Amino acid sequence: MLPDLSNAGKLQEVSIRNCSMSDISWLAGNKITTLEVYETDIEDFSPLTDCSYLSTVTIDGRGKHRSDFSNFAPPFLSELNLRGMDAGADFNGLSACPNLKYLRVSDLPIRNVDFLQEYQCG
């Protein structure tokens, strides 16, 4: 079990790799700018919506994830890299990320790209 990290306000970058961590609620409201998640048991990424400084997120599940992104909308997110997660992910929360400039997706079956309508030019 992790200690209480809710007051870890000086963190700017967090990398979580190859561990059985499944809860990132301790990151909610934190001032991190970069998050990397590789091969963990995290399914709910909605606590990151309260990370107002978060600009870059990389999540590599390598087939391990069945993740929920329906309420994932960090306000200043500009770069999102997703790889190797299970089918069924709902990305509609991304339509509330007006600063998203880079979306990289690989090894991830996406059935609905309606959230991209918010990024049309013209």
C-alpha cells in the first residue's frame, strides 16, 4: 500500500511503470505536468481531470488495460499518447480538452472518434 501522497505538490513529472498500482486518485489536483503510465492496473484516469497543469500524458497498457477515459479531460492537455489498451475505451471526454494538439494512438481499437469533431478546422 502506498503512503498518503495527496500533498506531493512539488512533483512535476510522474512515471508509473510495471507495478500493481490501480489507483491514481492521489494525483488529483496535483501540479504535475507530465505523466507516464506503463503496464499497470490503473483503469480510471478521471482523477487527472483535476490536474490543471497536466499537459503531456503517455499510457502504454500493452493489452493490460481496460481503461475508462469518459471523464478524462485535463484542461491544459496538449499531448496524449496511447498504446496497447483493451477495446471499449470511451474517449468522448477529450472533447473538453481545447488545447489538445497531439494525439498518438497505436495498438488500440477505437470504434468511435466523435470526440475529434471538436478539433475541426474552419
